[in-house]
Amino acid sequence: MKVLVYGSLNIDLVFPVDHIVGPGETIAASAMIKSAGGKGANQAAALTKAGMEVYMAGKIGADGHFLLELLKSYGVNTDNVIVYPGATGQAIIQLDRHGQNSIILYPGGNGEIREDEISPVLEAFGPEDAVLLQNEIPHGGRIINSAKERRMKVFFNPSPFDEGIFALPLDKVDLFFVNEIEAAALAGEAFSAGEAGENGEASGPGPLPLILDRLCEKFPSAEIIITAGKDGAYYGSNRGDIGRRMGHPQKTRIKAEAPEVPVADTTGAGDTFTGFYIAAREKNNSLAQALSLACKAASIAVSRKGAMESMPFKNEVF
């Protein structure tokens, strides 16, 4: 399977700080670190580090050539990345002493992708392939519809989440990757922390299994994965074909635990999870194994500084 990542490429400017700045507050950063980022580029890097055949499509300015060189060094095909006369997307990242981050995005080239550029990219892909999308570029609906016309699988990470997501043809998505906040928003629920039931079953008292149930009801043809940071990840599907393979008639619910590690930087953890989960399933691991392997990969990433550079290689995970 070839995976086309149609998404964002950013220049990340990381400022290590004691704490995330508050309203009206001015604080000093201990450094400024320039690195490669963007959810699309991060997920492409994670996929290729996990051993997949990966193609990146997007748009950058002349200031972003180092992004292409880095992706190519990992093995990502960047022939479908357009260089235009403007600026590359930018991300200003505050990174506090606990490894948590706060991010401001400027779209740059990510926002300049044109609708007429989409079909020529998809022409090289077909029924054996998949497209992975996020919500940092325009024309997501056109990409999803065009991919399904070519009978490709559609994987979607609706991040950053906004109301425009609901205008997309979400019924055509095969697999959603969402964190707790995105899952709640997609389900039309408010998220609050709580304990999950055994194996993530909906009978548990916590909200995430209930939100997972609602998402599976809302998107009965899709598989749903909710990433929950140090609390691991949840998988859900109401598809009968998956349920029968798991030995029960319809609903499938799985919970995976995350390894406990010291946190250095959470930037790119979800992107790492996404890439390694897709790769683990392509390598014929079971759903439970794939969830656990993706949690393992994400835990390695958060124990290191940076985004792409913190992501493990396949021999560290599989």
C-alpha cells in the first residue's frame, strides 16, 4: 500500500519556557529552535520511519526547501510538493518545563493549495492505496471525494478541529484519528476526564468510552481511534465484518495502555501514533497489537526533544 499524505508542511519555531504564557504576560525563552513540522509532514515522516511507502503532497515557499531535504532523507517522496512564491507555513511553539506545548499556526503555503492541483496528484494512486489527511489545508472535501472515486482508503485526523469539519463528506472516511478533545467535538459532546471501564468498554464510568460509542454510531462505516496521551488509546468500530473477525457479531472496542516514560516534549506524539498504527496494521498486526505498538512509538517520541527527529525508527518499535 502506498500512502499519500496530503497536508501541511511548516517551519517550527520552538521556544522553551518555564510555563505557557498567560494573557498580558511576557516571559523569556531559554532558546529558539528552528525545525521541520506541520501535521502532514510529521505524519509522513512517522509513516516512512515505520517502514511505509510514503508520498507527500502540499505547498511550501522557497524558505522551506530544508523540509523537503529532511523528508527525502527519511525516504518520503516529495515530488508532489509545490514550491510557490510566498512563505512556508509557520508554527510558533511554546514548550514548558513539563514538556507540554502551546502552538500558534500561520498557514503560509498550506493555505494556498488550489483545487485544480488535486486531481493530478491523485492520478498516481488507486484501490490498493490510502490518503491521509489533516485539517491544516483547504479543499479537504475535494480530496476525500476524489480519493473515493479512485477507491482509495481515506484516513482522517481532523486537527485542528473547527466547525468546517462538519461540511466535509465524513461518511466517506474509513478511519478517524482523534484526541480526546477532537473526539468530543466530533461527537457533539463536552469532554471531561474520567476513568475508563475494563478494556475500554462502554459500560465503564468514564466519558471516553461513551464518546467512542457515539462516534461509532454516528459513523457506522468507519473505524475510530481516540488517543488519550498517557492514558493510552481506544479503538472502536460498529462494522460487522470487523466484529465477526474479532469473534463477536458487531461492536468492537479495544483499549491499549501507554508505557510510562519521562516526558521531554509532546510535539508530534499524535502524529507518531498515527503513522505507526497504519504501518502496524499494514504489517498484519491485530487491532490490539497495532494499538499497543502505536502507543509504544508515541511514548518513545515524547521521551525525546523535537517532532520528526524524536520519532523512532521501525526497528525500535516492531
